[in-house]
Amino acid sequence: MTELINSKDIDIKTKIIAKQIAAEHKGDKTPVVMIGLLKGAFMFYSDLVRNMDIDVEVDFMRVKSYVAKNKQGDIQILKDLETPIKGKHVYIVDDILDSGNTMAALIDYLGIKWPKTLNIVTCLKRKNTPFNIKNYKLVEGNQYHCFEIDSEWVVGYGMDNDKGHCRNYKSIFAL
């Protein structure tokens, strides 16, 4: 394993994005809903929400897309939202924006619930991922990420290996 991003850099970038999102909603009476995608985003999500100095609603979804290391399958929603999102600013928080398939499916799924805005926040984004939320006419929103990476498989900071281990590492490592 090789350390790609250390815990200090993760902490700094996460705080910057949290403050940026919070600043965009200061004085806005529209509720903000932060949706954490389980299991991979739990650490990033927790740190992000904890560093926002505005009131937010929190909820989680469990979406499965990988059937094996580096192999995507059909998108499955294993746990749905419990919070209504109609007319609210919604942020989908994930560990990594990889192919964009999961995010595209979620935007289609959540977009029909009529959020005011639908935004994406990820800790990591693959450099060559063509996905861009601006391509979706159904929703209005922004896209944020802390770091860009190449094609390496990563673990740590919520992300696991093919045995379900390494999620508890404070830094992000390439296998």
C-alpha cells in the first residue's frame, strides 16, 4: 500500500468544502439535507457535516454498485431516504466519483422527488470521469470534490478492500 492522501490534507480540504457549502446557505430559509451514501462515505460525511456551521438535516442511503473489486454491476438501492426532500437543498455525499454511473442513477431517482437543488460532494474524483451534474436538465445544482486521483484502487477513510477491510484508516492509500 502507498499513502496517496494523508489525514491532515483530508481534514483541511473537508473543512474548506464544508465552509463553502455553509456560506452558500447563510440566511437562506430553505432547508439543507445532507445524504450520506453508505458505507464508503461515512467518515467523509461525518467530518463534512460536523464542520458546517448551519443547520442541516441528515439522512443516509445505501446504494450498491460494485459486485467485486473494479467491477460495477447494476445500481441497487438497499436503504432509501426517510427524509422528504421536496423543495430543499439536497447534497449527495459520497466517497468517490468513479464512473459516474451510481451518481447518474441517484440524480434520476432523487430528481423526481422535486428538490430545490441537487448537489454532489465527494472526497475523491477520478481525473477522467466525464460525469458533470450540469448535464442534467432535471435538476439545478453544484458539484464539489476534495481530491482528484488516477485509476488506482483506493482504501481507507471509509473505503474498503475486496475483503471489507481498511475502512478505518485515517489516510487514503492505493493498493
